Amino acid sequence: MALIAEILFSILTGTALFFFCKNLLAIRRNILIGKASFINDHPGRRWKQVLLLAFGQKKMFRNPLVAILHLFVYVGFIVINIELLEIIVDGITGSHRAFAPLLGNCYILLINSFEVLAALVLIACVVFYSRRNIIRLKRFISKDLNGWPKTDANIILITEVVLMSLFLIMNATDPASHFLISSYLKPLFNNFNESQLAIIEHSAWWLHIIGIYAFMNYLPYSKHLHIILAFPNAYYAPLIPKGTMHNMQSIQNEVLYAMQPEMAPTEATAPEKFGAKDVMDLSWKNLMDAYSCTECGRCSAACPANLTGKLLSPRKIMMSTRDRLEAVGKNIDTNKIFIEDGKSLLHDYITIEELRACTTCNACVEECPVSISPMDIILELRRSLVMEESNAPAEWNGMFSNIENNFAPWKFSPDDRDAWTSQS
């Protein structure tokens, strides 16, 4: 019987890891659909960003209470899963607490710390669940989260509560163990005999590991993927001042050639496309941003356009980009290559009204815990809208015409621009 259990466990572990890796590779493939760009300057500063933003959660601590609760969940979930190593060894070899003889008293200290963290994770998850579903904070009841996004967030919180509870039950029903937190649960099982306790312990052990594997394979379909992508996303976050807009070199060259025609190359080729209409026109970093989004809504809560009732929600921009990227990825999976489906990120997923509402104030980037930039995507879509479709408000068109003809936004010829100085 023990041999069958070991074989089943090994098959379960191998299957879970296979599908997890397969899904991660599919996400990597989707991210690399974006345009290539080389980002590896100042590695020291970039690793500092990882330590401060991803590990240290620097931006979260603008709200200390929420940050501490999130830290409990983050540290607890990561550290407690170190125990997964022992579970895998026990499952494959058929042993029980394989690390206990090796670590001695340190093992008790380690499990005690795991149990304290598990209790803190339980408390934090209950608080977060209440904030979303009972207190109903404004940024959690936005229409952005209607349907699956709201369900996804609740699934994550409930799953973490279940996993932590199973961990404590597993320890509480082990007759040979007396750990810090689970010892208080032992009275709940006083009416069970030794064989019944063994069944409960083994059941909790199996449900705990199956739950971890299920959760692991749920990550690629969930906003909780940020627990993996937050680290590379923080590393590749821009080092330049926030809000800096990137010039299109081809357009900049056109202006320079207009001012100095002798510098224009004889065989200059026009760029194939201006801005971005679909996800493959964005950079791979923009697409990683979309997958890294936690849907926390801090960006939308800080957005002045959103606060004044306009349609724009930076969170929805990221969610729509991810939805479109997933659709493109499924198209490729089905057809081996992308087959035009008559849809695009611009218009079908993100509307003109949303794009025009953005003031480019950069509040969304400033608030994001992992420095995601919805504004970069908005600007690229705007460029496509204006330069590919000639679709701009009348006020913008007037300004464009003045710049083209008068080299300034105002309707005065260059010769008359200083005429106001002669007026008394």
C-alpha cells in the first residue's frame, strides 16, 4: 500500500510540474509576441528596485496596516511552502517528517515559525476577504472587476485560508508533535482514537499537497501570477524619470530633415507602423506589465480622470491588454501562427474615449506597487489613433496644423510671433 502511495505521489508531482512549466512557457511565448527591446542598463540600480519594490514592497507601505497584512500573506505563503520540500521527500520515500532527525531542535523552531506565519496568513486573508465582500471598498466594487476578476480574487483568498488550515490540522493530529499554534487545536480531536487521527492527518497531508499543486497550476490563469512576475517586472521597470515620453526616432528625424534638408538620406524609408494598434505592436515589457497586474486598483483610485467620472480606468487598460494577449495566444495555439481574427486591442478592447481621457499625469505609475505603466500603453495606442487613423479631437488637429505650418501651436507666422512686444 505504501509503495502505491509513493508511486501515486510521484506521478502527481511530475504531472503538476509538467503542466505548470508548460503554462509558464506559454505565458513567456505570449510576452515575447511584443516588440523586442534591450533593457539591461545599470544592473545594480535594477537589483535595488527588485529588493525595494518586489521583496520590500516599498510602495505598499504608504498604507502601513494593509502593507503589514499583505506582508504576512506574502512572507507566510512563500516561507511556509519551504515545507513543501519535506512533503515531497516524505511523499516520494514514504517517510514521515524526514527533516526532523536531521535538524533536531531547529526543526521544532522552524515548524513553530511556520505555524505563526500560517496563523497570520489566516488573519490577513479574512481581513482582505472582508474588505472586498463585506466592507466593499470602492476600488474593489468597480465594474472593472465584475464577473471573473472578482471571483478570481475570492478564490485566491479562500484557497490560502484552506491551505493554511490544512497545514495546522495536519500538525494538530500528529500525536508525536506539539507545536506552538496547532497544540491549541489538539483538544478539538480528543474524541478521536489513534487510527482516526492517523486518517485525518494523512487526509490533511494529501489535501494540502494537492491544494498546493492545484494552486500552482491555477496561477497562470489568475491575477495572482504577480507573485512570480513581480520580481522580473520590478527589475525591468524604467530607471528614467516617471512620465518621460519616448520620442519616435523616425518622426524626430523627419523634423530634423525638414529643418536641415541637406542631412536627409537619399533613400529614407518610412516606418511600417506608428504607435500600436494591437498587442504585437507593444513592447514585451508592456505585455509583461499586463501579466504582472495585481488588479489592486490603486492606479484607478489615483487617476484624476477616473475620479471625475470619465471612462478611463488604468486597471482596466492592463486587464484588457492581458485579455487580448490571451486571445492572441489561443489563436496561435490553435493555428500554429497568428491568423487575423478581425479584432485589435485598439477599438475592440480599449475605446477611444478611454484613451482621450488620460491626462498623462503619471499617477497610475506612481501608485503601482510594482511600477507597471498603463500610460505607456495608452500613449502607444494614441499614436496609432492619431498617426495611422488621423483620428484626433478638433482642438488637437488645429494644434497639429499650426505646428506643421507655423512651427508652434499658435496661429501666428514665425515672423509675427514677437509682435506682441511692440504693443503698448
